[in-house]
Amino acid sequence: MDTDSAPALPAGPIARLRSMLGRLLGGTSEASVTKRLAGTVFIIRVVSAAMAYLSQILLARWMGGSDYGVYVYVWTWVLLLGSMMDFGISASAQKIIPEYRASGDTALLRGFLSGSRWMTFAVSALVSALLAGIVKMLSPWLDPNSVVPLYIGCITLPAFVVANTQDGIARSHDWMRLGLMPQFIVRQSLIIGFTAGAFALGFKLGATAAMLASAAAVWIAMIGQMVVLNRRLAGHVEPGPKAYNFRGWLAVSLPILLVESFYLLLSYTDVLVLQQFRSSEEVGVYFAVVKTLALVSFIHYAMSATTAHRFAEYHAQGDRARLSAYVAHAIKWTFWPSLAATIVLLALGKPLLWLFGPQFVVGYDIMFIAAIGLVVRSAIGPVERLLNMLGHQMICALAYALAFVANLVLCILLVPKFGGHGAAAATSIALVFETMLLFWIVRRRLGLHVLAFGKLS
């Protein structure tokens, strides 16, 4: 994994620190590259989270409560549907592309690089048209102020889906900034810029105007990403004939879509159930706790985004020793930074929650309950990506489905009596259950001991 030599550290504390940082973030070994790429992904996610938080504050102040509520409602639908309407292609790209490269099948590789985007665009455009028809049918029963923003949301979806597909293609080539920055940085910056410009020019910033700004931001970011991606691919893949295997791509992608769908359901269950049984104030406190602990999840996301295509590449090459070493590295660099981040967040929990408002500090003890599940899940690293990339998507989807059902049942049992504490406990128990299932599956299917402690195999 890491064959860099280990020279003696130079004298002096500053020189030692500089040398250690150089060895950690520099180097050309797989371990060094992975840490550097994962660090890039993590920084992008943290910056984007800060920008999203800022934009929500500004929009709420500029738009007023009613219009802001309509905007959040429509934008949430765009985020949820847009994450699922690529049918898992954005994730399966990190399996399909390395396999085509390993087998030398450049015709299918060229076909996938273009055909996957055309396919997701065509399907998402068709689905968006059907959704617009549904909005038209239901318009007599919908809030009149939400009808036009919903139509704009339908127009936004195809660009959102293609951007997700391009993200997967870019990540498969280790182009993390090209994959993530258009969605998480450029798009968010454009939304803030367009809405701020409209507000400064004296236009009424309602839900329709905000959705128009968001739609324009999504389309501009996607098109810009497409131009840069096509230029890079032109220099990376030789021109030639293209072959298409749409059925084969969907056969790989749809089970991954199940995994992603159940993961989304697992992520939203606690908040949705809490909204049904407790006051909006308690939901707000719990949401602040979840957002504060999101930093831990970003570490897991960063390693998953960085390592998935290499799992597929080493498996396609039949290099089990290299795959085992890389899995061990990914687990180690998921768990220990996650544990360190959790300790820091718990130590600073009260002042961080106070930033949301003095009344949010009452959720501090919920942080400890919620943190348990996140730390336990990080102990096996991104093994769900390992299973997906090695062809075990269905059993992985089953594990997530069982964890979702467990979370839902526990939330219904615990939330009415214990509120946010019950929601946090239910989610942590479900994450522990999910971790145990994934550990057992990888042990049985792949013969690997995927745990941050002990030997890997």
C-alpha cells in the first residue's frame, strides 16, 4: 500500500511538523493519494455545508416565512427525487468504469461515458414531464403559491440528475474536485449570488424567484461541469467506436439504487417520526444536534467517494492482496478520524448548539446518544461500497432495508415517550444493527474481517 521510505525527522518542532504534513499529504503511493483525495472531498463537504447553512439564513430573511416554507418544500423534493432518478448510475459508474478499463474494453467504456449521461437525461426528462402532469392534475388541491415553483422544480430535475451522473464519472477518474465542486460549491454560490442580486435590485424574492435562481444555478453548474469533463475525457480516453450495454448497466445500477434509497430512508426516519409525535421546537433542537454531528458523517462520505472505484479496479484485476490492504487502509482512515472528530464535537457541543440559539443547548445530552451509532458505523469503514463494487448489491440492500425497518419500529416505540432522546437511541441502535449485519456479510461473502481492530483477514 505505502512503500514510501521513512526518513528520520529533521530537528526542530516546526521542521518536524512540516515534514510530517508533507509525508501525510504528499507522496505518490496509493495510501497517500487516497488520504489526499479524501481530504479534498471532506473539505468540499464542510465548506458546502457552511455555505448551505448561510444561504438558508439569508433566504429565510429575504423571503419571509411563507415563501421560504414553499421554497424549502419544493427544493427538498428536488434533492430527494434528483438523488434517485439516475437509477444508481452515479454510484455504479465507480464499478463499471474500472472494470472496463481493467478488461481493455474501450468501446464499452466510451459508450458508457456518453451513453450513461444521455440515458439518465432522457429518463429523468420523461419522469419530470410526468411529474409536471401530476402537479397539473393536483393543482386544485395544492397551495396556489406552490404550483409554479413545483413546475420549476420539474424543469430542474434533469440537470440535477445528469450532474450526479457526471459526479460518478469524475470520481472514477480521481477527479474529486471536478465531481463535487460544481454541485456543492459552484451551484450553492450561484444560488446565493442570483438571489442576492435580485434582492439588491429590489425585486420581490418569493418562492418562484428563488426556484428560478436555483434552477438556473443547477443548469449552469451542470453544463460547465460537462464542458470540463468532456475535455478531460478526450485527453484520457482514445477516440474510437462506441458500444452500449444499457441492460447490463441497469442490472448493476438498480440494486445499488435500492441501497441508496434505503440509506436515504434510514437517514430521514428519525426526523420524520419525531415530527409526528413531538413539538416543532423539539424537532428543531434534534435537527440542530444532527447537523452538528454531520461532520462525522462527512468523513465516512469522503472515504466512500474516494475508495469505491479502486475496490472495483483491484477486484477486476484479481489482486486480492492489494484489495485487502486497501480495504484495511480505508477502514483505518474512516474510523480514527471519525472517533477524533466525535470527541472534539462532544467537547464543544454546548457552544456549537448555542450558535443555533440558547434554547438549543438542551439537546447537548442527545449528542452523546446519537454519536454512538456514528462511531460504531465508522468502525467498519465504507464496506457498503465494497459490497456494491464487488457485485453484492442485493445483500447490501437487504441489510439497509432491515436497518431501516428496525429504525422505524424503534422510533415509533421510543419517540412518543422519550422524544429526541428516543429518536437518537433508535437511530444509534439501528446503525449498530446495520454495522453488525454488514460485518457478518463481508465476513461470509468475502472472507474479510472488516473492523478497525484486529487483522483484516
